[in-house]
Amino acid sequence: MFEVMLGLRTTIYRVSNLSEAKTWYAKAFKAEPYFDEPFYIGFNIQGYELGLQPDDSVKGDNVLSYWGVEDIQETYQHLLDLGATKHEEPTHVGGELMAASVYDPWNNIIGIIYNPYFKLPE
């Protein structure tokens, strides 16, 4: 039996101005981004991911949280089998990292992420 959810890994805020948001969040969290590209800015906040995306990159609400999983394909299918519907299919997002998301039956977006580099803070 596979573990469905391993715990919260990433929260992404969609912003209208990525440059301004990067500056604001760097000050707010007193941290510089470790990943800085036009499509995504990532901060490591005590071992957890805070991401910023342009608001036109993905349609939906402005916050998207990702739950860690060991097998993204199996978990994605498991959620679909339970009545969720496709939002974003499993996709490689850099290195071995893969992310996907579904709409639950109430139209909430549930993100899942396979991140072999993630280690829980001690």
C-alpha cells in the first residue's frame, strides 16, 4: 500500500508583478530566492517551499498548496478514481521534481508533488 500524502511541501502565490512580489516576499520572510526564473521564483523557508508565479501561468485561485507524495502517477490516478477531475497532469518541473493538481468534487485545487530532494526540518 502506498502512502497517499506525506505532508505539506509547497505553497504558491500567484502575483500580478513577479519582480515586485519577489522584493516584497524577500523582505517579508527575510530570505532571498534560491530559484529565480521568469515563470517561477522559489524561496526556502525553514525547509518548506514558498513559490511565486505570474498570475496568468495557471488559471484558478491565487494560492496553490502541494502535498508531498512518493508516487505521483499512482496518487494522481487515486484522486481521479475518487471523483477528482484533472487540473494539471503530472509534469516534470525541474530535475526529478514532478507536480500535478486536481479539482476535488467541490472545485478546490489539490496540488501534489514528488520531490526527492525535500527533507523535513529537524
